[in-house]
Amino acid sequence: MAFIDPKLVPQITLYDGAKIPCIGMGTFGSDHADGEAVSGAVAGAIRCGYRLFDCAAVYGNEKEIGQVFKAAFDEGVVAREELFITSKVWNDMHGKGDVLLSCAQSLKDLQLDYLDFYFVHWPFPNYHAPGCDGDSRNPDSKPFTVEEFMSTWRQMERLHDMGLVKYLGMSNMTIPKLEAVLPLCRIRPAVIEMELHPAFQQPELYDYVVAKGIQPIGFCPIGSPNRPERDKTSEDIAATEMPEIMEIAKNHGVHPAVVCLKWAVQRGEMVIPFSVKERNYTANLQCVTEDPLTDAEMEIIRRADKNCRLIKGQVFLWPGATDWRDLWDEDGTITK
Ligand SMILES: NC(=O)c1ccc[n+]([C@@H]2O[C@H](COP(=O)([O-])OP(=O)(O)OC[C@H]3O[C@@H](n4cnc5c(N)ncnc54)[C@H](OP(=O)(O)O)[C@@H]3O)[C@@H](O)[C@H]2O)c1
């Protein structure tokens, strides 16, 4: 197995000056890679030089991944302080005290005594069953409210106060929601996860987050070609099949997936690509250490944005909502 020295991986500086690697490994098996396959990839990725792992309770594999972390620490492959480990509270655990319980469970499953990053996975308490199809709706779903979100965030802040979580994160937010909640946060988010790839660049949200001193983390950075069926529609555009990306990939002699990652990292994002294949996750880590895209190539990709959201989140819609665009406040106000 190739080893890429973590010292060669570009670092990103958080608001307090702490440095984190610009690339980590995603761990969502997208309803097809089971816990064993994903934790096997995590074990390989640690040996390959990955130092950041994006986990979440809802991915259903934290126990298996925890066994891999413990073995890696016990065998001296890596020390806890060298790794950056993320988890997220799922939508059914936003209630009073539940965030603390959820974090305790993730810490237990991952066999850790602290997390580097803990995220509110989605900004509403709307639950869907794992593996559900795209038409599934929960009649108990509700629109976002500032009050409910802040009551969840207060619990996140407590976790930070207790020393269980180093940095807090939000995910799947919009500018109107951030405008409403950021001024109310006692502890502001250090990072925000959002869907980002060449076909969905979200320039306004990206620039807004950067201007607030928060680090954007791009999920689905390759365009999530193997995402669950519920997240696929006939209008979706595959980033790896965009002619601009394919042409640049040909010129660099790499897979289009690698061009997506180079573009993201050079833009200033942190990325968390998923792969269970050693050849692919090695290429993904290696690519940020060599052969950067030119300014002209970066500009070609910037202009190729298709504004095509893949993870629409329609399974979180509440009774009375019109369609998935309601989740994303497209008219510039919080949709109720
Ligand atoms: N906060 C949120 O709400 C949220 C939402 C979605 C995702 N996420 C996080 O973001 C991570 C990444 O998103 P994602 O997994 O949906 O999509 P992704 O990273 O864009 O795409 C992953 C897919 O790309 C393929 N791939 C990876 N590297 C490749 C390479 N070098 N060449 C060719 N194919 C390659 C993988 O297939 P192989 O396995 O066959 O290589 C895998 O199926 C997730 O795992 C999760 O941790 C967070």
C-alpha cells in the first residue's frame, strides 16, 4: 500500500489558528457499502495517510469504525491526537438532553473520549427511516424554527463546555437560516458541511460562510455517483461526466473524480470523499499533494457550474410543504 506522508497534505487553518488536513475520508456507505466494508476502508486509509474521518450516527457503522480506531491506536499505527474525527447528531435526537445522549453513544461506539468536530446533521428534527425510498414522508415532520434549532445548539455548546467536543459544526444550512442563528450562538460553528462539487458550487453560500470565518466542508465532492436511489432524479448532472471535467482529467492523465477534488481543495474547501477501493482512496489523498490545476482550468470549472443539487432532502418535507426547494429557502427567506 502507498503511504502519503500527512505532512505533504495541505492544511486548513480554523478560526482559532488550529490546522486540519484539507482532505478526509467520508464514511457514508450510501445504503450499499456495509459497516465492515466501510471500516475496512477506514483501516486502509489510516495506513495510507488519511488523518480525518467524517462519521455520523445515522451512517450505522460507528461501532465497526470504532474497532478500527482502537486497533490503530493499540498497534501504534497512529496516535489519537494525530486524527481528526467527526460525528453528527441525527434528526431524531434534537430534543432536550438527546444531543448529549447521542454524542455519548457516538463516543462509546467510536471508542473515543472526545470528538474533534460534532455537527447538527440537518437543521430540523425530521426523521426518515434508514434505506427509505424517495417518496417516503414522515407526517410528524416540521419546518425549521430558530427556537428549536437553538435549543439543539445550546446542547451542542454544553458538549463543548464539557470538553467532549473540540469544535462545533452545522450542515445543510442556508444563508437565511445562518443569518437567523449565527448572532444567537455563544459558540459559533468552526465548520459547515454543504453539498459542493463542480455541478453544484453554491457560490453565494460558500462566500457567505467564508466571510463569517467558518470553514466550508464539501460533501459529495465527486458528485456521489453511488448515492442512494432516493437521491437520484432524471435531471441530475454527474460532475465526473461534465465535458470540462473530462477534458481537464484527460490533460492531467487522471480520473475525473480527482479533478473534482483538486478543484475543491484549490478553491479553499475541505473535502471528504468516500471510497471503499484502495486504489481510489489512495488517488484521492495523493492528488492534493501534486500537479495542481492551472488558474485557467480553475476558471473553466467555475464557469461550468450547473446549480444542480443532488441531495435534495425531500424525505424531510413536512405536511403542507410544496417541494424540496422549500428546504433550501430559495426565495431568500426561511420557508415555513
Ligand atoms: N452532512 C451531510 O448531510 C452529508 C451528506 C452526504 C454526504 N456526507 C459525507 O460526505 C461523504 C462523501 O459524499 P458521498 O460519499 O455521498 O459522495 P462522493 O464522495 O462524492 O462520491 C463517492 C463515490 O465516488 C467513488 N469514487 C471515490 N473516489 C474515486 C476515484 N478516485 N475514482 C473513481 N471513483 C471514485 C466511490 O466509489 P468506490 O467506493 O467504488 O471508489 C464512491 O461511490 C460521505 O461519505 C459522508 O461522510 C455528508
